[in-house]
Amino acid sequence: MKKIKIAQIGINTNSHSNKIFSSLKKQSDIFEIAGYVLPENERERKKKKAKALSEYKELTLSEALNDPEIEAVTVETDEVFLTKYALLAAENGKHIHMEKPGGIELADFERLISVMKKTGKVFHTGYMYRYNPYIKELMQKVKNGELGKIISVEAQMNCFHPQSVRQWLNAFPGGMMFFLGCHLIDLILQIKGKPEKIISLNKCTGLDVTSKDFGMAVFEYKDGVSFAKTSAAELGGFARRQLVVTGSKATIELKPLEMYEGSGFYTGKTEYTSPDWGNTGESVKCERFDRYDDMMRSFGEYVRGEKKNPYTYDYELELFKTVLKCCEE
């Protein structure tokens, strides 16, 4: 099978640009890296991160977008610029993998989706949990009805960021909810669908920052309530990242949602099927995995037409709208 010629546009400050590029390099049976673009003065602003790309050719934006042999791009700029460069790539007929969740303007994201629909190219976003082995298994069980009627989803993604990162969250509406809470919103939306009402509760902890470094959003449905909680000021928060899906037949808790150990990440799972109060469930851990490899491999399969992207243009737009609602004052 012919390799996908691909270029990367941008490197971001606190997200996964270098890991994405490393995954492309690792999967050289799928991708041929044409080079990289450093817009928004990134070469000067991010010299250390840029070194990781330097063995490849630096391209101008025009070279990357106008070369018909470059079929696809990864858009990995800082979040506020994501939609801007994804839209330029869309208008030039590229398949796109874009860091989550997109820029901060809804109208720009709507324009991006409109153009992608016209080109029919793959639009793929960097929601890494979609490719977590236990989350994939969980989603299939939900779909198959194995958990029964879904009562609620509780999702947490916490950590302790240094002051500089927490203050940087001022770049976004909703702060931490926009930056990392979007991952949780994606999971809730997939499992429970569009809520009747969203209550956003994003706050500033006042711990040497002015940003909203603590985020919470409550999703109200006619048959229950789900929530997303994300904090950048929680000691031990990474270990307590979790997803709990409660159904009438079973409850599944994934915790830690991801934890690094040795050669990769693992996820812990506990499944509860007994109504006994003392039921401690059945607990297992998955094999170690690279959180980016399955994501980028799947993107390659979508581009090649080997698999259909399950995340439609309309779903990605609805997700982005929901993220913005969760970030409202």
C-alpha cells in the first residue's frame, strides 16, 4: 500500500505536537513525512521543541498546502490557532488530523466543517481517549446494551500544573475545561448524547493565578445527571483521573484512566455486576500501550479508505459547540 505523504503544521506549547510527530516517524510503513511548518513565529518562540523536527525539511506554509503530493497534514499549533490552519488545509483539499478541540471561535469551526464536507476529506481530531483499549471496549458494551440503561457518566481529568501553565489557561474561555475538559465532554456526549441543559461551574482557585484552573460541567438529562470535572491544581490528580459509567445491569470504572509505567500507559478497570453492598467488583489492568500510535494509525486507515471514520463532521461540530457551552461564564 502506498504511503501517505504528510506534513506537520505547528508545534504547541502544552499539548502533544512532538508526540504526534514521533508517532508518524515510528509508523513509517504508513506515513512518509514531507516536512514541517513553523507558523506564528514558532521557530523563535519554541526553539527546544522545534529541534525534535529538525531532521526533516522545514517547509513554508505555501509549500505544504500547495504540493499535491502532500495528501494530509497534522495541525498541531497552539490551540488558539488550530482552526485557522486547519481551515487553510481544508481549503487546499488535505486530509486533516487536528489537535483538540480547535480554536476558540464557533463561526470559524463551522466554516471548517462546511469546507470539509465539500471536499469529503478525512477530518480527525486528537481526542486520544477514543483509542484507549478499555474505553473502546466500554463504548462497545454500551452500544451492545451490556450495561443496560445508562444512568450516569462521571468523568474526571485532573493534574497539578505549574503556575506558568495554569496562568496560560487564560488564553481560553473556561480555562481548564476548554484545554482538558474537552476530552471528558467527548466521552459523555458519545455515551449519553446531547444534554437538555448544561451547567458550567468553572472557577479560579486563586492559587497564584487568575485563570479558571478548576472546571466542572453538569449535564442534565431527562433521566439523570452526568458530570465532567477537571483541575490543574490537584495533587495526585493524574492518578485519580477516571471514567465511571453506571448502568442498570453493570457499572464500569476506569481508574487510573491512564498511568505511565515502564514502556507505556496502562488503564485500570473495575466492573461491578452484583447489587451486594460489599461488592468490590472485578479489577484488571490492560497491557501497556502508546496513547498516540493507535490514534495516528487509525487516521492513516481512514485516509486510505481501509476504515470509515466513526466520528462524523456533524458529531465533531456538535462536540465543539458543547465544549463552548461548558466553558461559558
